[in-house]
Amino acid sequence: MAGQFPEWIRRTWGSGSDFGVTRGILDGLQLHTVCQSARCPNIGECWRRRTATIMVLGNVCTRKCAFCGVRSAQSGQTLRAPDPEEPGRVAEAVRRLELRHAVVTSVTRDDLADGGSGHFAATVETIRAVNPGCTVEVLTPDFQGSRAAVETVMAAGPDVFGHNIETVERLYPVLRSPAHDYGRSLAVLKSAAAMAAASGGRTAVKSALMVGHGETPDEVRATLAGLLEAGCVAVCIGQYLRPGKAEREVAEFVTPEQFAAYERMAYAMGFAFAVAGPFVRSSYRAEELVNALKARH
């Protein structure tokens, strides 16, 4: 147990007129966000900037990881079918928030035949139709390793395909639900990268992991090497912060200096974009990745 929050782990909760505008738009359109469902510490900053990560396919997950604050389905619970009107509401939120870069994620839906991949694709396409010029990033579950599901999402042409590795291989049995598999997550990223390359390299492949669970720097390096081999060009590394009492305790608060070392490590290994810090999350300041990659071409 890591004990009390150190000085560098401090965030004020959201308030102010812009925060209220963001909340009003999302609530009015009946949309879920990972900001709320996962109790993200960046909600104040992001919503004041009128940006949010929209979570489609409901707010109840068919899996339960030890670190995640998103609600998990109860045994025998039947989840709602995907709402065909949701992509339109997401696109309207993007329009009202005047987003230049939209990030869409979801809960894991193992109950759906396609894992929700068709809904992801429809959301990407609808955002683009309503908001020409807006770049779109998806952060998907592993679709139980289905290559067809990854292909469905990639066919919609997202600017960024993200799937989070979340932690080092040794800690998968401790932190992730039994349905997750480290190798499968790497395979999902590898499939997306191969499809991106085959279509001209328009889509950047991205992943993220948390530290503070007791992993070692060598294990982080090995994870980064695996992501690079899978075809990731971007990575985010952030501090695990316990969402609530039901989730796993923090083992260690990683220092800002160590985060800086991880970021240097990622760039030295060959990542085109890397960001590491206590409050970094996979979708935090996600537009910077798109801008950085554009600047290279």
C-alpha cells in the first residue's frame, strides 16, 4: 500500500462555466463518458477545455478488472442492445463541443456477436459526416481477439486506433479479468497495424499502460518493446489511481522523475509519440498525437 497521496498527485474537481457547458451537452444528449464512469482525475481540466472521451455501448462492462471503476455486469444480467441513434448523438456532441479531435471508447461487450465493432465503425463514420475535418480516435476493447472485428473498425478509417495493454505481462493475472490475455491484446494491435500499413498508413496505432502496481522499469521496457514489435507508434504511461474502495490499492506512487525517464526511454526505443506523467491517460490531450504525426509528414 502506497499510503497518502504525494505532493505531485493533486487535482481540483471540475467547476466553472465551460465545465458546466460540457456537462450540459453530454447529459442533454444522454451520452456516457469514461471521464465519469471510470472516475478519471482529469475530468476537471478536460471538461473546462470542452473536451471529453465519449463511451458508447452503455456504461456496464461484461468484464471486471481489479483497477477499473466502470460498473460490471452482474451474473445473468442482460445488457441493452446497441442504440442505433447513439452514433448520431455522439456526432452532435462533437459538433456542439466544437471538437477538432474526437475520442470514442466503450465498455467491453462480450455479449455482442461482433463485440460492438460495427457500432464503433458507425460512430466514426457519423462523426465524420457531421463534422468534416474532425479527426477521430477509437479506443477499443480486445473483441475477444477477433480479427474481423478489428477489420470492421479499421475499415471506417479512424485516424488513431487505440487498444490499451494496461499493465506488464506479469501482472495480468492479478489486475485483469480472466477473459483478458496479454498476448491477445498485442495481437489486436498487430492486426490493426498491419491493416493500417496495407491501407497506406493513414491510421496511427496507439496503446497505454498504468504504472504504480509494483512493476519494475525492466518490465515497463519489455512491455514497450512488445508494443513496438506489434506496430504501435504511440504510447501513454500514467499513474494508477484507485477509483474506489472496491478496486486494487496503489502499490507505489511513481515519481515525476521516473515518468520523465519512461518517456525518454520510449522515444529512444523508437516510438514516434510518447507521453508519460502522473495524470497521463490514454485519451488525455490526445490531439497532440495527431498534430505530432502530421508534423512528421
